[in-house]
Amino acid sequence: MSVLILFRSLMYKKQLVSLVFTLFILISAQSATAATVNYDNNTTSFQQTDWVKECKLPKFNTALGPLTAAKVTVRGEVQSYLNYENNNNAQRSVNLNIGAKLTYTKLDGASSAAVATASFSNPSVSARDGKIDYAGASGFKMGPKTGSGFDVVTYTSSPILSSLSGTGDFSIAVTANDFMSGDGTANADIVTRSDAKYGCSVEYTYTAPTPTPTNAPYVCNDAKPTCKPDLFQVDAGANFAKLYINPCRENCPKIQIFYGRTESADEYSAEMNPPTTGGVFTYTISSLAPDTKYFFKIKCMNGCGTGDAGDILSATTSSCITSYYRVGAPQKGACGTGGSDTIAAATTPGSVQGAVTTVTPKPSGTVLGATSKGSVLAAAGSPYMWMTAVIGSALIAFVATLKTTSFSAGFKSRRRRG
């Protein structure tokens, strides 16, 4: 009994050690970073066989890291044509295998199987008709007959990987041949043609260097701006807000504009370089929601150093352009026949300031008379009037004080007296 318990304990410890070793291998493998780099040599147009060509590819750059594998792909395409005319006096069944194939030499020196083939076989024709036209019952034309394919080999041996590393290119020998075999070649006119094209690519797998992590915290060494841009007016329209800003020049090469629909004014932001000369400048924010209250604030920026915000102003978008100012008491205003906007005033820096709406009243009543220079002006209720009249050829000027409320009534009365 004790022997059995000891045996099971040893087996358990052995499995535990094996598990720990496996985990160590997995962790080690994960710490290494595998990477790949690819090169491709596209095929050219079809070329008539027979031929041997070199498909060239760049070697692996060892500066990237240790090379662990190279996957080489060779692809090809062939096409064949066959013209046949029977010169026998009798019908015959032709058993021919005619076509083309493409092969290549592997990097380890072995020859590959056919990457691509195309062939014809077993055409049946009648007796000769006395014409060599590759047509009619005694002849035919066939083609193109096409074939395509590819072959992939992954190399991991050190000698081959070493030959693929460094500068320059390495070459793969590609061969294209036509072929013909079978019965039916005697007493016949046969014309064949075969073309082929090729391409190759390589994928290098290597171990990329693991970057050394840095745990040092980021430190901003730019001085924090101490001045605050002065936002003192906002003109709000249907979907825009025009900000009036008095800049500060002390350590403030850039400003941040914050705005949003809450009093924190940090829903959206934008950056700009303020003018280096002059005084007040404006900044317009577009694409705002209609009939919506927005809050605005401005900060200075010096590289990564950001200053404190100045006063926060609010403005409500509406169809009528309305001006909002920084004030020290609650204000209310109307825009045309629209509503009003009122918020409590605040006097501490960086707090929400009250808004005031400026409206220019529309004049009411009717303008009487003319307004050009030298013309007679008349208005109901005027205390004085100057009147010029021409009687005959003499010009008489007089000044009358109107006691009545109507200029026209006084004028008629004087005509009666005359």
C-alpha cells in the first residue's frame, strides 16, 4: 500500500515538473517576437518554349534579426496550340499527347515536379481530303489549351538559410519545355506551339529584437503659462459661435479653446496659434446645434505645459445673432420675438459668468416729410417750425412758434389771413 502511494506521488511530481517545463517553454516562446518580410517577382508575358530562365529575389537583410525560415513559391502558366492534317488514305484515331510543362530547380538542388502542364490527346480524323488546311474532316486546329499551378517549399536548414542571407539576390532556375508522344504522327502534318510564363516569391521568417521597455514616467519640462487669455464676448447665431479673445503674450505661443453643453466646457476642444501682434482677435466655431446653450473657456499652451482657464462664458444658439458678455450681475435679453437667456453671475476667475443679450430696438411710427438737406421737416407735436415762402418775386423768411399739435392746421390758418 505504501509503495503504491509513493509511486503515485512520484508520478504526480513528474507530471508537475513536466507541466512547469512546458509552461516555461511557452512563456519563453511568447517573449520572442516572430516577424516576416516578403518579396515578389511578378511574371512577364508569355514566351515561346523551349527556354530556361532565372527568377531572382532579394536576399534576407540580416540587420533585421536571425533568419529562421524561408518559404519559396514558384508559380507558372503554360498554353499550347495544335494543328493536325491526316495524310493517310483511311480514317484514323490519333492518340497523341502534345503540350508544354514548366518545372524549376529547388534550392537544395532537387528538380521539382511539373508546376504547370497543358496537353491534347485522342483526336479522331477522317481520311485525307487532298488539302493541307488543318480543317475539314481530315484536319483540325485546337488551342489554346492552358494550365497553371504553383509549388511551395519551406527551407529551415542552416546552409540554405545562410545562402539566402546577405546582400544582393538569389536565383531560381525555371524551365519550360514542350513535348509530344503517342501514335498518329506518321503520314500527318503536325504543327505545335507552346508558350509559358513564370513568377516567384519568398517569405522570410525571423526573430525580431525585443524592445527594452522603459518604465520612466513622462516628464513635461515646458513651463506652465501663468497668464490667461481673456474671453470677453461671444456672438451666437443659428449654428455658430464667434469668440472675441484678448490674448496674453507671456509664454503663450498657442491657445486651446474648450466648449461644450455643460458648465465644465470640456466636451470639445480645438487648438490655434494666436496672432503675434495686434490686440483682440476672433475665433469662430461652426456646426453647433441650434437652440442650444454652450459654455466656452480658453487656456494657454506652451509645448506640453497647459495653463489655467480664464472666465467661462455661455451663449445660446438661435436664428438671430445675439451677443453675450462677461458681466457681474444677472442679465436678460430678447432676440426679436424669441425667448430670453439668463444665468447667475459669478465673480471668481474660471467660473460661469452671466450673459446679457444686446438688442437694437426697431424704430416704430411713420417718418413724415423728407430727410434731404434743405427740405421741410414736419412731425406731430414739434414745438418749433421754420417755414420759407415765396410771394411774387420777393423772398420773405419768418419763424413761427407752433402752439397747436398739427403743422398742417397752422399752415391752412395762415393762408386764410393772407
